[in-house]
Amino acid sequence: MDLKERIIQTSSELFHESGIKGVTMDMIAETLGISKRTLYENFADKNTLVDNCFSFILKKQEAKYVEIEAESRNTIEVMLKSYMIGMKDVRMCNKNFMSDLRKYHPLVFERMKEHREQVFKEDVVIALDKGILDGLVRPEVNTEIIAIMVKELLYIIESEIPDFKKFDLFEIYETLFMNFARGIVTAEGLKIIDELLEKNSKSSKHTKVTSWY
């Protein structure tokens, strides 16, 4: 791994743990054991670094999704495993990460929105349609409407609504996702959800890991 890659990886971890605003270029240089001048020789400013970190995180997420698809037996399993990874990220990510991205790095935030629009318009709809063909998602479900609803719910959660402040972010995501998932699946799909959740619960009792990954 070259220096530029090390900077991106370390910065991504720091932003994830402490929020973007709370991490300065001085902190990044100190953590890496390099001079601030060297840092700026690789990245002209913090916004450029944040943009590169977004690309790095996105690439990791896409690789993980490909892995999940390859090892899963059906759409429900892909959906649940993706959810588990998302919940792990929610637990570990600083609560200010998304608001910092929106406020201080709007162009990167717009990139994130564009990517999310594409995922929900294409990948989520394709996955749900496959679930219908496999008899795991109810045939009367309009998958395009469902994809739009879930996407917009994410924006609502991330918009810092005052009434949500009394709840843990993990609890909000879990409540919305599980009600959504259980509401669109068939009896066979519901059986798969319950089996996977039970498997995850038993696994968690024997390890310190909070999800399957």
C-alpha cells in the first residue's frame, strides 16, 4: 500500500469514528506519522481528501455486496446480510458523520445522493423483482414504489428531525427495516427472515461481534 492509499484508509477510519468536522488535517498527519506538508502534497485540501475517502468507502461497499450476492441462496438472505452490515456501520459510525458531509462537503454529499439514487432505482428494484419470481416477496408489491419509499426514509432519518433525537439511531434503522421487510415478504420469505435472525442471535451469544461480519 502506497502513502496515498494509507492516507485515504486512515482518514476514512478517523472520519467514521470522530465525524468529518472533528478530524483536522493536523490530526491525520500526526496519526500517520507524516508532516502536514507531505499530506498536502498528496491532497490539496480536506475536501479533496474527503472526496477520495468517499470513493474508497464506496468501492469497499460494492465489493462486499458482490461477495454477499455470491454466497447467498436468495434475495431475502442478500437483504438481511446487507442489513446486518449496515447496522454494524450505524453502531460504529459517529452520529455527526452524515450531517458533517452535508454541511461542509456538499459536492461529496451530492455524489453520495446520486449513487444512492442509482442503487435504489436499479439494484434494489431488481433484487425485489427477483424475490417475487422466487416466491419470497408478495407478487402484488410494487417494487419501484417500495424502493423509493425506503430511499426517502433514509433521508428522513439523516435529516436530524428533533423528534428522532430521543431514540438511538440503531433503533430507528432497525424498526424501519424490520417492519418494511416483514411487510413485503411471503410466508416463505418470513420463515427465512426468522431463521436468519435466530442464527445471528445464537452466533452473537458466543462471540463479541454484534453482527455476522
